[in-house]
Amino acid sequence: MAEESCRIDVWLWRARFFKTRTLAAQVVEAGRIHLTRGGVLSRPDKPSRTVKTGDELVFAIAGRLTAVRVDSMGTRRGPTAEARLLYSPLEES
């Protein structure tokens, strides 16, 4: 049975946006992640907050804004090709 939700720091690490879970957690705690769920925008304040399939995340990495939709939770930090299946990029309006 597939997971329905996942800690945000774990998901960011599994999707290979951050090299370590600690770094992902620091970015979340700093308030640098924007989460949209059901049309409601929020800023997760703790790494233990969850993401669910369909959530949209916006954050900056290396000076570039990244916007993605969560498609899957994943079960491990796999190779890049596997990590890309966890999300789909959002088109800029």
C-alpha cells in the first residue's frame, strides 16, 4: 500500500532537491518553502509537517525558483531517474 503522506524534509531529500535531510530540515525551519494544498498557501514551520500527493511546493535552490507538484511519496532515496517520478514541474503563469 502506497503512503498517503510524508514528512516534508524526507520528501525533499528523496526527490533529491537537497543532499541531506538535515539541510532540507534547515530550509523548512527557515520558512523558505511555500506549500499550496487545496488552494490554500502556507509555510511549513517544522520539518515534521507532511506533504501529500497533489500538494504544490515553491522554493529557491542556488538562486533559482523551483515550483513542483508532488506526484508520489516514494519509499527511498533512489537514483535521479527514480526521484524525478516523485514530482512534476509547474509551468510559470
